[in-house]
Amino acid sequence: MEEKSMKLTYRVNDRPSFGKVIVFAFQQLLAILAATIAVPTIIGNGMSQSAALFGAGVGTIVYLLFTRFRSPVFLGSSFAFIGSMFAAFAGAASAQAGYLWSYNRCGICRTCICSHRSNR
């Protein structure tokens, strides 16, 4: 079997030019904002976009503290959790209980997985 090798555009220690960094940062900002704002809109139940942005910011800070800033990651909303959020709201006594259950479960899973990966 012939093994194909991938050529990376940037290696881990490489730094793109300042202009490219600005373009990449803007692209990342648009992707993050789109997901973080779209998920509360799809879920509904009185969930606001500002609460999602605030929660994403707090979650990111907590994650960075746990990993000692070794893994520069933004923890925003994810479309992967929409099904579990709908299920949590359907069985919850109130919307606030659904938010609490869903966010706690998602946050704990993400922190455990990402902490395990950063220790490798």
C-alpha cells in the first residue's frame, strides 16, 4: 500500500503573516457568532442570545483556567446538543430547570473530554 503524506499549510510553531491572522480571526469570529446566536434562536423557550454569549464567555474562561491556557479554545454553542436540549425541556418542570440540566451536562462532558486530550 502506498502511504500518502499530507502537506500542512501551517505547522504548530509556524506563524502566518499579520494580514492572514486578521482574516483568519474574522472568519473564526463569524463562525462562532453564527453558532452561538443560532442555537438559542432554534431552541426558543425564552432562551436569549445574550445569555448564550455570556455563558460561552464564562465557559471559555473556566476551560482556559482548567487547562492552564495550554489549549486556546472558545467554548460556544453547538448544534450537537440541540436534541438533548429539546429532550431536557420536554421533561423539565420549567424552562430554567431544562437550561440548568442541559448546560451542566454539556459543560461537564466538554471539560472532561478536553482536559483529557490536553494532558496527552
